[in-house]
Amino acid sequence: MGIKDRRTKILLALILLSDVDLKAVNVDERVQKVFDISFNQKTRGTLSGMAKEGLIEKQNEGQVREQGSAYKLTEKGFTSLSLQFPFFRYLREKWDGKWRIISYEIPESKRELRDKLRREMQGWGLGPWHRSFWLTPHPIIETLRQLVSQKEEEKYIQAFEADHTFGEREVLIEKVWGKSNLDKKYRELFKSWHDLLSKEGDKVDKFKTVASSYVEMLKIDPGLPSELVGEKWIAFEAFNIFKEIRSILLT
């Protein structure tokens, strides 16, 4: 799947198999295979720790179907996942209309610090606007504040919230996030799914391939709200197609 972190795999499994209503998911053998999650001691420890943090909830034994255990994503877990995969946020929330602008100029002599900060902010839906200025519609200012508070990089960062008062949004979105290129990548993904489904093969293996390719796309999707890209934006279509494929291959 291209995801090594066990916690992230679990959060993704719960959202991709429950949609955005955060229903309980039975983590049976099929789910474990699709998301490369084996119920060994480390995984059980991770699940226990995530439950204690309030990221997930284990459901009553009466809700467990077949073999496995049922878990559901909490609101806190959803928020945490949205910081890594911003596409999910605006499936459940309404955009507040605010832009977040982040500026950081970390000197070349502090290159390791700069690269570390970029990695930590990688999933925040940030797009390059101008030199040293990054733009996102996601409410990440408080997260940024907590991330850099009393750390060396704090002195290099400025952050703002603003309304869009003038200018063509379409031009801005294309410049900052490359909307047309995202559209192209989604269409390539659809073709790969179509080709896969047209071939013979084990259903669970097929769904594992579909889920893996979808996660790779979600890594680069900035999660733009429908207010900016429209209700018919291809990323929303992809989510619905994914759910249809899931229904076909896992039933």
C-alpha cells in the first residue's frame, strides 16, 4: 500500500470501509489482507494505544461479525487523519471561506530543519503560491502553532488567515494546485481500475490493488472544498466510484 505506519493504515481502513459517517468496521481477514494489517502483538498494542488516545473505539462484542474485531473512527481520529489526507475533511465539514497563508524562509544553512518542517506539513493541502508563500483552505493554523511552539523553526514562520476579495478563483486554483493535472491523474486512475476489473482474479486481491492505488492518489489530493471546485469535481466522483467497487468486490 505504500504506507508503513501502522496507525495510518488503521485510520485509512476505517474511513475507506465506513465512508464518512464513521460506522464500525469489522477488521476481519479480508480487511487485514487489503490494508496489510496483521493482528499480531504490535498491532494489538497499536489499537489499544489509539483507543486510549480517543482516535478509535472498539465496539461491543455483539457487533462483531464473522472473525475479527469491530472498530470505529472517532471525531478525533477523523481530524487526525484529515491532517494527513485532507481530501476527507470537506466530505463531512463545510468550508468556512477562509484562506490560510503560511510563509517561511529558513536559511540554506538550516536545510534539515526546512525539510523536516515540509514533511510535517505535507498533508495539509498546502500549495505553492509565490516564493516562500503557501496557501490552503484547511484550518491548520492552530496545528501549526502547536507544531512549532518553542522550537527553532518558530522564528522563521508567519501565518495569516484571509478572505478572497478580488481575482479569479479558477486561475488561483490552477496556479497553486494544478487542478487540470489532478483531473488527468484521476482519469488515469479510473482507467487502471477499469482495466483491473475487466480481468479475472480474486476479488480481495483486486480490491487491495484498487485501495492501494486510491491511497496513492489521496496522498497528493489537496482536499479542495466543493465551494472552490464544484459539486461535480472528479475527486468526489472518484470517492463514489471507489465505494461502488468496494461494494462489488467485498460482498
